[in-house]
Amino acid sequence: MKKIIAFFKDGKFEEILGCTAIALVILPVIVNIINRSFLNKYSLNLEAIALLAYVWIGYGFFGYMYKRDAHVDVKFIVNKMSPGVRTVFDVLRDVLILAFAVYMTYWGVKLTMSNTARYVAGTKIPLAYGYASIAFGYFSGALSSLRVLCHRVYGLFNKKRKGGAV
């Protein structure tokens, strides 16, 4: 059970899903190029699969980027601040990211549920597959930011109890 929890907590699941999404962007496009060049055929389904995988790369890995601290940040400004002010800004950033991630998760779930019967143009692929990336990515981001916030707040209370400066 610990290995399964570590698989998700360490981001290995997102890494495998990301590699799959990248392959699903590249391979259908290559197949469509070969089909167009040599067979005079074109597949809307392959194009839709590549587009949905690209959407997954954009939205679905918000939580992974946050977990790896690889999201867009203002570190060049925050690093010039004193450690106490930096701590306040880090907590504020994490609270704002948590609020945004929860909000986007709500809308991602709502969009996914409302688009199960709508399809990508010219295909039988439900639009819900693309919208599910919003729900997945921002839900994992909300979990990551909640975990980071708990660690930060717990660390602040530990420093105060031990008599350390904040």
C-alpha cells in the first residue's frame, strides 16, 4: 500500500500520464502526415486525439508543476525579500493557488459532466475527455497546495513553540 501511495505522491503517475499525453500528441500527427502524403487520406479522429492530448498537457499537469515547484513564479522578486517577508508571501501564494485550484476543479467537473453527450466536431469522441483534464490537473494542484500549506503552517507553529524566529 505504501508503494501505491508513493507512486501517486511522488508524481510518478503524472510523469507516466505526461509521457503518454506527449506520445498521443506526436504519434497521431505523424500518422496523419504519412496518410496525407502517401495515401491521400486524413483522419479527423487522429487530429482530435492529438488535440485532446495537447489540452491534457496544458491543463492536466498543473498539480505536477506545482508539486515540482516548476510553475510560473515571481521568485526573482521574492528572493530579494527578508526570510520573514518571504514566508508570508509563500503562504499567501499557496493560499491563492489553493483557492484558484479549488475554483477551477469545480468548473472542470461541471464542464466534464455537462459535455458527456457533446462530441468533438466530426468524431464520436466526447468533449468531456478534454474537460476532464481541467478537473484532474487542478484537483491534483489543490491537493498539492493544501499539503504544502499544512507543512508551512505546521512549520511556523513548530518554530514558535521551540522559540525560534519566524
